[in-house]
Amino acid sequence: MYSHFSSILNKEKEFCITFPKEYCEKSVRWPVLFLLHGFGRDHRTVVDQQNLRNVFINAPFLTVFPDGEQGWYINHEMTSQGGYQDYLVELMAIVFDKFKVDGDSKYHGIAGWYEYQACGHIENFRGLGIVIYTGKSAFDYAMNENFHKKLDAFHIPHQYLVEDGGHIWKTVENALPLMVQSFSKKSNNE
């Protein structure tokens, strides 16, 4: 876990990051995936579970788990919650400066429960792409469906995967290995 002072949010923030097994041995710049947690979760939700942490450690890219608190990764103009959409850009700069990450946006990806909220900075994630994974009976199914349609309308490449089930942890657990597989293929130019 890492911490830093966010000038956007005007407070100390934490994030988790997983590294590929070969990160220390190789002097290359790595692709990076930003995985956004959902409401009621935090930046430690995935890395605290050994089986899911292993999925990301075995990936050929770094994965950053930001702490979006309950900000939904949008800029709140009318509340004191801050600008979490802009915070993602600030965090990207910190990650690019501190770690061996490729600065070319074609090696950046985003995924998560609420990645559609980060649309204001979608240009930063066109490379490795966007994966949307939802359950047919999830409360946010319509939001995910609308995000998928908007991405199609703007010809932004993405994967849209729907399975039976709701907005439950089991759906997320099923999705994460598929997301890693998708980003792995793209980061290896497959």
C-alpha cells in the first residue's frame, strides 16, 4: 500500500498496487490497469483476498487500486466530496513518476465496478481498453448498458460482458480473471 497527499482532494490518500512477478528483474516500462472499486468497497477489497491478488500478480502489467471512497469517480461540484474524476489523473501522474510504467496511453487500461464514471478522462485509457462486466439483474445494469452504448456511439473499443446474476461479489469474482485475461492479451499485442 502506498500513500500520498492529493492536491485535488486536499488530503492524504492511499492506493494499492500489484506488480508482475518479473517487475524487479526487468528494466522495461510496464502496461498499467487502473481497477476502480465500487460503492461499499475500497482500494484493499481485491488485494486482501489471496486468490484475487494472485490473479493480478500473475498478470503481465501493474494494477493500481485507487481509493475512490464513495466518490463514484466523478467531480462533485455541489458537495465537499471533491473531484475524484480529476483525482484519477493526478494518481496516474504519481504512478507514472514513481513506478516503471509505460507513459504511452496505448498501454493503459481501466476496469471496475464504476469505470463509466471516469468517462471525462477516457482518452487516458483507450489503449488496453475498457471492460464492462455486469449482471443482468444488477441495480446498475441500465447504467452499464448505457455506458456500453455510448462507447459504441463514439467508436471506443471495449468489451461488454453480461452474466446472469446481480450486483453481488460473486459476479465481481467471476469477472476479474476475465478482465485480466483480456488486458493480458492486449498488453502482449495479441
